[in-house]
Amino acid sequence: MAKISTGAVTTAVKHNYSHTIKLVRNDTSPEINMTLTDSTDSSIIDLTNVATILLKVRPLSGTTIKVSIPTYRIEPYSSGKVFMQWPVDALDTAGVFTGELELTYTDGKVQTVFDELKFEVREDY
């Protein structure tokens, strides 16, 4: 479950990861399903007015985004449910990666999910 914060900003920041999602290099599955909730009170985030959602993935210790993956809302949009599918070449490198979800609303405002996703990609046979 990914969480999005609408609460106060804290000055000391510690990386918050979901559990590690284990994958195999060159796979294009499984589809990742998530429910976005507010980290302050665990309420569901209404995605009705969200225009786009991107999952930005980069190496754990890196600063360069490896891939931005479109993520899609599931009806009813008030449920906070989203899914994404791995495009070809997204998992072409073994290693540990992090991802953040970025929501762009229809009015142009951008909100980023605070908790990062963590992926471990192992070599295939």
C-alpha cells in the first residue's frame, strides 16, 4: 500500500520504503496494484481529479531516473486504487531500485507520494 502525505512537513527525513518487491531481470510481469492512502490518517486518496500518475524508477543509490512508467487509476476513482505494468526494458538491469509515484491533477498541481517503493531485480537464468 502506498501512502501519500497531506499533513505537516517534517525536517528530519528518513527513507520510507514499502516492503521490497522482488522481480527477475527482463520480465514484464507481474502487474503492480496499489491503494493510495493519506499517511496522516490512513484515509483513501480520491483520484477523481488526477490527470496522470507516473512511477519514476531509479537505482537505489542513483540520482538519474531509469524509467517513468504510466500508472492507471481503477474505477471508482474515489477508491484510491491504481495499477502499473512493466514496459519492455524496464527490468533489463539487475540491482536494487526505488520508485516514487507522482500525481498530476487536472488543475496542473503535482503531488508526490512520500513513501518510496523498493524493487530488487535479480538476474534471470
